[in-house]
Amino acid sequence: ETNTKSELSTSQEHPKLILTAQGVKDIRAQLGNIPIFDKSLQAVKEEVDVEIEAGIDVPVPKDYSGGYTHSRHKKNWFVLQKAGLLYQILDDEKYAKYVKDMLMQYEALYKTLPLHPKTRSYARGKLFWQCLNDSNWLVYVSQAYDCVYNYLTEEERHKLETNLFKPFADHISVDSPQFYQRVHNHSTWGNAAVGMIGLVMDDEELINRALYGIKDLKLDATKKDDDGGYLNKDGKAGFLANIEEPFSPDGYYNEGPYYQRYAMYPFLIFAEGLHNVKPELNIFDYKEGVLLKSINALLNLSDADGDFFPLNDGQKGMSYYNGALVTAVDISYHFGDQDPGLLSIAKQQDKVLLDDSGLAVALGIKNGKEKPFDKKSINLSDGPEGKQGGVGILRNQDLELVFKYASQGSSHGHYDKLSYSLYENGEEIIQDYGLARFVNIEQKGGGNYLKENKTWAKQTIAHNTVTQNETSHYNGKYEIGSQNHPDLHYFSTDNDKVQVVSSEVKNTYPGTEMLRTMAIIKDEDFEKPFLLDIMKVTSASANQYDFPYYYFGQVLQTNFEYKSPEILKPLGTKNGYQHLYVEGVAKANKDNSKFSWLNNNKFYSLTTVTDNNDEILFTRIGANDPEFNLRRDPSLLLRRKNSKNTLFVTTIESHGNYSPVTESALNSKSNISSVKVLLDTKLYTAIEITTINDKTKIFITANTNALKEVKHALTINGKNYEWSGSYYFK
Amino acid sequence: ETNTKSELSTSQEHPKLILTAQGVKDIRAQLGNIPIFDKSLQAVKEEVDVEIEAGIDVPVPKDYSGGYTHSRHKKNWFVLQKAGLLYQILDDEKYAKYVKDMLMQYEALYKTLPLHPKTRSYARGKLFWQCLNDSNWLVYVSQAYDCVYNYLTEEERHKLETNLFKPFADHISVDSPQFYQRVHNHSTWGNAAVGMIGLVMDDEELINRALYGIKDLKLDATKKDDDGGYLNKDGKAGFLANIEEPFSPDGYYNEGPYYQRYAMYPFLIFAEGLHNVKPELNIFDYKEGVLLKSINALLNLSDADGDFFPLNDGQKGMSYYNGALVTAVDISYHFGDQDPGLLSIAKQQDKVLLDDSGLAVALGIKNGKEKPFDKKSINLSDGPEGKQGGVGILRNQDLELVFKYASQGSSHGHYDKLSYSLYENGEEIIQDYGLARFVNIEQKGGGNYLKENKTWAKQTIAHNTVTQNETSHYNGKYEIGSQNHPDLHYFSTDNDKVQVVSSEVKNTYPGTEMLRTMAIIKDEDFEKPFLLDIMKVTSASANQYDFPYYYFGQVLQTNFEYKSPEILKPLGTKNGYQHLYVEGVAKANKDNSKFSWLNNNKFYSLTTVTDNNDEILFTRIGANDPEFNLRRDPSLLLRRKNSKNTLFVTTIESHGNYSPVTESALNSKSNISSVKVLLDTKLYTAIEITTINDKTKIFITANTNALKEVKHALTINGKNYEWSGSYYFK
Ligand SMILES: [Ca+2]
Ligand SMILES: [Ca+2]
Ligand SMILES: [Ca+2]
Ligand SMILES: [Mg+2]
Ligand SMILES: [Mg+2]
Ligand SMILES: [Mg+2]
Ligand SMILES: [Mg+2]
């Protein structure tokens, strides 16, 4: 019976893969009346017309990325896909002929091709130096083929399928198992490529190879690829396995949003094709709907401007304006539950896909269904089963806390356990450095990862968390990092005035445990929400703990005295310390040390519990950076020496603002007069915050049993505190 | 006959000063139909209603600025002026009563007041610690008095005039001649205050005192004020003298745009009053219309966003959104020639004055007369007669060059002769540092000038010009600086593809002359306009020349090899050098040294003619800055040692862009393959620029006779060049 269904569904008329025959009818009926679609169509038409005018070029493969033949073949795949759409939508044979002519040139070329002459890849392609790019090509070109399928004669189709598409699909799969037969974002492209051409060609064997991997193939489990990753340690392969592994049940992608954006397209476009051609697979329901959930997760991993949080190796500025997110948003709207919030993002993107899903979005916008995409606090578990930590995002008014207690994040992960970044209305208050790379800027190491990515960006000291004894988490070893992860202690956002996330990690350093509890509190005695940060360190041995705050902007005031060296020297010699200059040195205050700064015309204050033995350093990135690969960004670094168990408690306030136009400074001072630890035991940590108007706030977190239902009773300084749940605040 | 006229004009009905009786009629007739006026009115009404609700407070004077009594009296003057307007426009006695009640409290208080208890000022006020603020008060309150004049009984007016306004005007003038009787922006406030209350009270004696100074008073010409300026060296005084001195015939204000914005209000508001009450004075035609010209000059001294160029002690971010510029724009529109470009600025300001001029602007906008305010290249002479240098601004597409060859600029001037800054679409490419001050941010030295303003911001090395032998221009001495100035050599913008400004200065260093010629060139072989900078130094002695470029952003590439020290040390010990860290050291290349950088997703390249003996340093501001008062900004510094006559020739290109969303780097490389000096004589300097496509451009500047009509003929390397005018380019 499955076979019959499949027969049925795959025998429908073309186009059927992404654009559908019914979709074409609907689109043609609406053309001219769907502004965002019409505009997107016009832009594509102008682009393709220029290419048609310029003429076809299908050069003999020769170059690495950046070189001419690489760029040309890459451009061709995009133009083919777009020309196919234009043929269907505009019903103008000019586009079909263009696609046919170029495909025939590829057919003529491909059958003559040996392996690509460049030898750097572990899996060489034929059109490109690596199978990954050959796969990219086929994912796009299979869409073009689908669009002109009926325009071609059976003979032409036979020629293309026999000499081009089938051998092409075979080369990137059965001929390149080290590329194809694994769980890896490269393989996802390979699976999608094979599967999509299989769907168009109605080739069940290719479709099954795409979904489940190469049949009966077992690879050597000990072999590694260029990056040092295992080629296929556990034998898993195929598109479905590739969905299983990297996505948590909440849709968090294990490498973080920047790489999720990169990996997104083949997941979604192949899923769309499967949905259209093989609806019986219910691909969008697979793993409880994880593909659509992942889009929602990704959108929530962006700041108020739509910029993705630069977790792991993420380049700042990548945002939901990226084309892959147009695909994601449109697919999510059309194949999901038509969330009107997605329409507002589509409107910001000002672009839709030229297919059924783009039409749905365009109609939704046209019919005024749009609502703001309301980003709320969200906890995203990490790991295939959601049991390897996660990312907790707390949002209140303009403030966003991004708390990273995720697992290692594959080869793009950082040694940043329990780190965080803090945003206000899309601007960084406390930054995550991101990566040390200028993607595609050739002058900077060819646009590739710079060595400072390893020596600085991945290191623990580059992050807003604790570094012990000047050594990175897991000793900076991927092997150890990928076998460990923090665990969620609790995530509580029921009360939107007091939102808390808490996580613990055991093995970042042998014998040391860390429990970090971060709260965003909106209290009536404060102008804006503020951050309360409690880091509880338990260790069997005496250590040095370094705790940086990577702020931006101008130092305004400290309540401690510091000395500025006339000569700047590096703070250390390794693990990232070699990249920090010391710009100021202080002995901390007995009770609280306070630091205020000004950035982007807003005032910020940090108040932290210290004692006389603590040191405070002003640092700046840039030492041992002979090629100016790093940004010269500052930090305030709290250093506690020779301590076993210890507690770091810090508040960060955003307050007031400065106008350079009226030259008025409003509310430029901290609202907090003191932060005090009332109690710190294995079971509880209690903090008292006193405002400058002498209002007192108590926050108590349960360090062990934080279940919602649990009742707590506690006496501190003769006062009784009783509550249910993870924390107390009043 | 003059007397009769004056009688006539001053006997008109109230209000007559700023708001006029006819204006009130016109405004009332249009209310509800003039959106920007209605909106401005609503905002003022809300503000005043809150104050009326809160009740009147007229405290006994006690504090310096920042303290309560200072802030309260300052707030009162604004509220009084606004309440007066509301009474007239809304015809609601509530506002008149409020003004009357508060004025009566001032009357009761003022007659009891001794000098203000704080003694820091050279001219103490009574309500405030300095006469300047008393004058501010009277400038505003005279407007309020005019608005409620007819609401008051004759007895009430007599009481106010006798006990409050007349003694108030006397205190800031005849009782404080050291404040009043001079040419100084403080005195302008004093003159306006005395004159405006005189106009309302119809007191010819006060009006004359305002216009011409205190009759028959001669001050000791050798006495100095708190800032070390002469109290009155040449005996000039009064409002007209205060217009004469600081404004050049082009309307450039000698301290620069930041202080012009500050000084603007009393000039314009008193002028408006004089225009209304004493039209026979033709105040807006005074000195060939310099007041209105000065507004045009000021608007042209802003970048594409409306931010004023931070010349001299100017704080960045001050812009034409400042309230004083609402006054300036509205007055300029109404009393000038109704320039439709001003309407577009008023629209951006989103606010108009609640008077006749604001009505005119609101009607202009409503009637669709608005056009873009098209900033063009402009040369603004400096000095009372326009003979003390100037500021030349070259604009082409998004590029703006601000070339400063002005005179010292009084006490707020910098030692920055022939310096420049470069902007692209409102963003700084090569910055002028601005000042070292955080105005009104109390945590930073009380919001006052920081000592780094003198040790850094004013120094020559802080500017994009040549420093000789690590010493600032004029030896950093105000006395010398204010007796010298550069001179315009030529300013040529007839050909908008090749715009050039050239100026020379003789006495910055004894025996050294500098001639700088800067061109913005838009050539068909270049993507965007680029800067060509030719600095010709002639000296009797061998010197070290330092030439910094204060760029922003990330180093991308150099064509020279440099070494980065592991330890950062200051570049020098004085004259600003103590504030620069050395981050890199290079020996320059034999022909050209090239430096590329990335800022705000745009690419920039600098190409400069060097030889093997030149050094290139990477510097960063921040050494010897123990309170983090300075921004940590970078520069590239070209150093030439042991040279007498020399030539610096540099091109700066903006090219291409980077998108972090698509990760594409467009046109990221310089278009220039070489810059060469073909000829450099006393008479001519000829430069050859070759593009990467081997196109050759020749620029020749006439170093002595640059008159437009002059014909030049020249043979270089056997090739003949003939042209008329200041320069040749092909
Ligand atoms: Ca990071
Ligand atoms: Ca952002
Ligand atoms: Ca600007
Ligand atoms: Mg990181
Ligand atoms: Mg932003
Ligand atoms: Mg300056
Ligand atoms: Mg700007």
C-alpha cells in the first residue's frame, strides 16, 4: 500500500517539487495584486534577464572557491533555479529555453569530467573542488529541472538524466561515501541533492538513498576527515538521521544559530519537496515537528534587530535578513500554522520565495493578517534528546539575557560553559566576542578562520564566565568538551517580573562544580529591568578564578581606586590570556565594587560583591595580535585568588540616557546602594539588594531541589522566608 | 524723524516682541490645520500643564549649576516663556495668571536679593551664580512679560518693571560692566536680555544700552577674566559690536559650529524682537545680512545626518536637532527668503517655534513647499572681515571633506592648522577627535572640560595635519595662535568632478611654511569620489614631520611589513604624544605605502608616497589616561625625519562594501596601483595616479599664482601641459 500511495503521489504533473502545478495556477491568478511577491518576482526577473542577455558560460572546472570557474558554476545554479521559476510563473518560453540550453551544456561537459583538479578536499567534486558544492548545485538545479520538465522532450529528459543527473547523484553519494554517509551538515546537502533529483526523476532508489543513506554500506568507524572529525563513528546516515542528531526536540541546532542558518536551506527545501511529492512521509511532523520548531528556535535566537546571537563560531551581523531565512520563514508560515508573527518578519525581509509558500505569505500580508513577532523568554534544550544542556533566553522590555549552558557544539563550539551575553534593544551591553574571522574577506587570511579564533575566540577567558587557574574549560580539549555538558537546574518565567535561569556544570575543571543562577528582575523601585547574576563555585582545591565582563564604551566611574600602568603588558602567556592587555589594576573594596560606564548614550552600572583580597583589572583585547585580527574591546575582570568554594554575585543595571543634542544626562547613577550575601549554603543562596532609597529586595535561590512544587522554609537573621518553587523574591 | 519712527513702532500693541498681535490672529485662524505647529503646541501645553499642576516654586538662590535652586530657576524661565505663548495662542487666562503669579513671586524675591552667595564667577548674578544665567533668564522672561503685558494692570506692570525688570537689567549691565561691556558670547546674552526687556518696556535707554553698550564707559584694557581673556581690550561693546566681531562676512562663527549653536539663540531672538519692534534698524540686513548667513553657514557645517563637524572644542553628536536650531531654521525661513530647503530640516526637527516664524514654517510644510536642503561645497571665510582663513567643505556624492584653515577660534580653538576630517554619508572616515569632555555628565569631572582636553584634544598631533618636531603649532600658545592664521590659496568647485581647496600657513613653526591642497575627485575610472591630499612643507631647517590619519575600524592589509611590539609604550612625553600608544612600527616602502581597512562594512584604502627612510606607526589613543577620559581610537602615523623641504602626497579611497548578511565582499581592493610625484617645484606640484587597470590621471596644482584667469604651460618628461586656472586634471 505504501508503494501505491507513493506511485500516486510521484506521478503527479510537473512542477511538483517546490513550485507545484496548483501553486503556479494560484500565483498566476494573483500576479499584480500581491505587492511583496510582485516585487520579489520583478527583482528575480531583472537578475535573470541580465544573465540571459550576457549569455551562457559553462567553463571547464579549474578553481578553488573565489576563482572564476567556481564562481561561475555557483552563479549558474542560482540562475537556473530562478529561470525555472520564471518560466512557470510568467509562462515565457525564453526562460525554459535558457534552462534547457544550459543544462545541455552541463550534460556535454559533465560526461567528460574527471575529478576536479584541485586536490585539497577529503571528497572532491567534479564541477567544484569539493562534493559539498556539487551538492549545492544539484539541490538548486533539480528545482530548475522540475520546472522545465514538461517543456523538454522525453528524449531530452532521458539524455539529461542518463548523462548528467544520475551520474551526478552517484558521484556525490556512492562514489563519495566519506562525504555522504554520515551525520554532518555537508551530508545533509548531499542527501538533499540526491533526494531532490530523485523526486523529480521519480527514482525511488535515489529517494531512499537520500532518506536512509547508502544501503548496506559500512564505513571504517575510526577514519577522520580534514577537520579531525570522525567520518562515521556510529554508522548513522541519510536525511532522517541528519535531522535526528543535530536538532534538539526544541529545535535548537547544536552548532548554534549562525551555523543553523547555514545548514537550514537543504533541510527545509528537501523537506518541502518531500512534503509535496511524498506527503505520506509527513516530513514536517518528523521528530514531533522538529524542522518547523527549529525555525522558531532560530528566530528566537536573534536580538531585537534580528541579528543572531553570535554563539560559538558565529559572525556578528548575520541575521534573519539572510536569504536562508526567507526560505525558513515562508516555509514555516505555509507548512506550519500560519503564525501571523512570521508575516511581520517576512515584511521586514521585504522578499518572499517565488513558490506556493511565498504566495501564502504574500497573501497573508496583503490581507492584513500580520502581527508583531513577539519574542518571549524561551528555553531551548540542546542534544538529540534535549538532555545536553541548552540555551536560556530571558527577555523583559528591552533587555535580553542569552545564557549559554549548551553542549560543546561540534567543531564550531567554544569553551564557554555557563557564559552569557546581555542585550538592550538589539545592542550589546555585555558581549559575546563571536569568532575571529572575516568571512569571505580575502585580505584577512583568505576569509577563512584566523588563528586567533583558536587562541582567543574559543578560549574561556574570551567569555563572560569563570576561568579557573588561567586554563580553559575542559582543558580546551574538544574530546573532553564533547563528552560533557552543563545541565539545566531550573528555568522559570511564569512570573514575568522575575525570570530566572539556572544551570550547573561539573567537569569543566576536575573537582570543581559551578552553579550559575541568572535573573532578570523588573521591580517597581527600578527604572528598568536589571540582571542579578549568582555564580556559585565549589571546589576541592584552592584556585584562582577570573571573571570578566566584556562591556562596551567609556569608563565613567568606579568606587574603587585603580592604577593605570604607563606600559601595557599582556595578562598572561596562553589560553587567550596572551591577547589581553592590562590597562588598570585595583584592589577591590571590602563589600561592593561598583563600576559605571557609558555606551551609545546609555548608562550602565555593575555592582559586585567583593572583599579586600579580590583584584579588579581593566583589560583590552589586542596583545599578541600582530595582524590586527582582533577587535580592541575592553573588559572589567574580577580576579579571586587562592579560593576553594566561592560565590560571585553581581548586578548589572541599564539606567537613564544621555542626549548629545540636548546635552542632558538623565538618571546617570546606579539605583543600587548595596548587594549583600545574606546566606550561602549547599541548599540556598540568599542575596539582599538595597536601593539608594533604602528599599530592600531579597532574592533566594534553591541550589539543590528547585522543583516547582517544593515548599521551602528558611530563617535568615531571625527572619522567616517561606515559598514554593525554585526561588524567592520580594 | 528717527525718534518719531521709533515712537511709532514701539507703541504698537502687545505682544510685539517675538509673537506679534497679527501673528496671534493668524495662528488662531490656522490652529488644528497646521500639523507640525499643532504638534509642537500640544507638547508645550502638556509640559506647562504639568508645571502648573505642580505649583510655583521660586526658591532663594543658593546653588551652583547642577544644584536645586539653579535648576529650578532655569526651569522657571522656560516655563514662563512657554506659558506666555500658550496664553496668547490658546486665549486661556490660566496661563496668564500663572505667569503673573510667578512674576510677582520673583518681584517679591528679587528686591531682597544680595549678590548670589556662590563666589566663583568674575561676574556674579543674583538669581544665579553668574550674570550669564541671569541674562538667560531675562531673555526668556521678557518674552513672557510681553505676552501677558495687556493682561496685567498698569499698576502691576509698574511694580514689576520698577522692582524686578529694571534693576535686573541694571545688575547685568551697569553693575557688571566686566560681564556686559565686551565682545564675548556672554555679553551677547547680556545685551539681548537688556534689549529685549527694553523693547517690551518701551525703554529707549535700555535699548540703546543693548545695541551700543554702556554709554561713556571705558574699562581697563589690561584686565582679564577667569579664563585669561581680556575683559575689554579695544573698547568695543554692545549687540552690534558682538555681531561684527565673531562672524565672518560668510557667517562663519569664529569658535566653530558647536559654540555657534550655543551662542545662536540670543543673537537671533533679540534680532527677531528688534525686527518686530524697530524695523527701521533693518537688523537682518546688518553687516550684509550676516545673521541669516550665519544660519546657512551653520547648517552647512553639519554632516549628512545633521551632526555638526566637531571643530575646536565641539562635542560630537550635537546637531541641527538642537532646540537652538529650531529657532534658527524658523527665523531664517520667515525673515529670510523662504528657502524651501529649510522646510525639510524643520520637518526632520519635527518641531516649530510657537510664533509667527513657526507658523510660516508650518504653513510652508503644509502647503508642500518643502524641498531637500541640498548641501553643496562651500567655502566659509573666517575673521570679522573674512581675511583670517576659513573652513572649506568639499562635497561629492556621499563624500564630505572638511578642511580647516581657520584662525585660532578664541579660547575654544585647537592647534590644528590645515587639518581636515573626512565623512561618508554622515559617518566619519578620518575623524577630528573633538573635545575631551562629557558635557553635563557629572561623573566625568563634573561635566566640565577634562585636563586631557588641553593635553590631548587641542594638540596638533591629535589632528590630521603635520606636527613638526613633536611640538604643536604656534608652540601650543594661544597668544601666538590668535595672532596668526592660514590663508586661502584657492577654492575651486566650478567643476563638480574635481573640487579643490588649497591653503597655506606660515607661522605654525618658525621658518616653516605649509601649503596643503586637497581635492575630491570623481573620475569615471573610479567607483566613488576619492581624496587627493598634497601637503608641501618648506623649511629652513631639518625637522621631523609626523602626519597621522585617524581612521576608524579594523586593519585589513598593508603593503609594508610592520612589527607589533608585545609591550605598548607611549610615543612621547608631551604635546599629546604622551597619550599615544605604539601598536606597530614599520619602515615604509620605497615608492608607495598602502593601508586598507574596514569600517562599518565599507572598505577604505590609503596610498601614500613614501621612501625607505620614512617610518609608519600604528598608534592608539589612551596612554597616560588614568581615568579613561579618552577614546581608544587608532591612527596610522607617517613619520619623516631629518627633512627640510618635503612633500606628502596621499590618496584615500572609499570602495565597495561588505554585507554580514550575505557575507559578500564587493570591490574590497584599492583601485590605485600607484601614486607618483612627477614634479615638485616652487611653482607647481604634479601628481600621477595610476589605476589597477593602468589608466593614468595627472593632477597639477599651481603653488603660487592660482588665479582663475592665469594661463599655465608646463613640460614634464617631455609632455606639454597647458591650462587656465588653479589646477590641471586629466
Ligand atoms: Ca561566543
Ligand atoms: Ca543587534
Ligand atoms: Ca554623523
Ligand atoms: Mg564564544
Ligand atoms: Mg542593533
Ligand atoms: Mg580638534
Ligand atoms: Mg551618521
